[in-house]
Amino acid sequence: MAGSCVIEVGGSPSAIRSAAEWLRHKAEAAAHEADVIDGIIATSSYSYWQGRAGDAFNELVGQMVAPAREVADFAGPFAETLHVFAGKVE
């Protein structure tokens, strides 16, 4: 899965910090939603979907949950790097 995100901040330290916090919060929210979805799958999807269709659904959603968590794992350190960069721009 490939994608991109363009954040333009120019040379403004406050804009860099704002971008860092935006990124951090969006990634944390995505990870939280992934956890919620994972919990729903674990507790209730098997009650409604069974057999091959249920297995395929659970596998597909599981494949989407892991990348959402990975984004959050990378976003925190990246946001910290942006904060350090903002300090250097000042």
C-alpha cells in the first residue's frame, strides 16, 4: 500500500509545530479507530458472519487494521522530529 501526504509549512516554526501536532493527532485517532474495529471483529463479527464470507471479511479488515497501527507508530517519532526541526528554524 503506497500513499502520500503533502504538508506545506514554509519556514514558520509555529506552522511546523502545528503540522506535527496535526499529524500526531490524526495518526493516533486512526490507530484508536483501528483498535475499535479490531475489537468489534473479535467480539461480534463471528456472531453475524460465518463460513468463508465471514473469514474473508475478518481477514480483509485485519489487513487494514495493522497498517493503521503502523502509521501511528511512525507518526509520533516523526512529529518529534518536526518539533526539533522547528526549534532549529527559530
